Amino acid sequence: EKEKCEEDALRACDDVLRLDTENLDAAKLYASLADKLLTPSDACQAYETLIRLAPENLQATKRWAEIVCNLWDPPHAIAALDRVLELDSDNIGVLIQQGNLYLEDGSHDSALSCARRVFDLDPGNEEALEIQEKVLERTRGEE
């Protein structure tokens, strides 16, 4: 019963957005429902629409970036996290996640840069230390 109501609401929001592509309330509800009812790729598109209408919406941007990180390769995920950091530059969790993605992508200098930003906010942060240690381990063999 609840799912049927949510599906009806999703269709209604879709109809509203077809008629009024700038309707922020419909975009917010549509993104939220798409996240629950549709594929991650479709939810990602719904959040992109919402972010286009409300670029300062940190919650939507974080959720969009989370979906992108699960769907795409490190360069796409890093770019999505950059967008979150534009709105929330001191987000240690996002900086750590980005640092680990840079590591995965082999971008050691960028990974270290993320770790340094975390140390500026939280000296001695264990996860930033791990990133730093992994970079040292991986670059030791390159010398």
C-alpha cells in the first residue's frame, strides 16, 4: 500500500516536472522517491536535476556523490566529491574518501594532499595517517 502511494507520487512528480522543469519541490520529492524506487542510475539523474535547481543543497549533493561513487570509476567519484567539498570544504569523511580514491587511482600526490587537509582539521587523524603510509609504501618501490 505504501509503495503504491510512493509510486503514484513519483509519477505525479514526474508529470509536474515535465510541465514545469524548474519546480524545486517536485524535484526534491522526485529525487527522494527515485532513490527508494528506481535504479541507482535513475536516482543519480534525479539528484542531478535537483542540484541543477538548487546547487547549494548539500544533502542532495552528498547523496548524489554517494551514488556516483558506487556507480562509477575513481575519476568520476573524485569529481563528485569535489562538488561536495565546494559546499562543505572541511568534511573530513569526504576528504578521507577522496584520498582513498586518489590512492586507488594511483594519484599519490593528490592522496597526500587530501591527507594534509585532514591533518589541518584533525592532527593525528588515523585514516589520514593510513593514507600517508600507503602512499609511502607504494612510492618506495618507485624510487
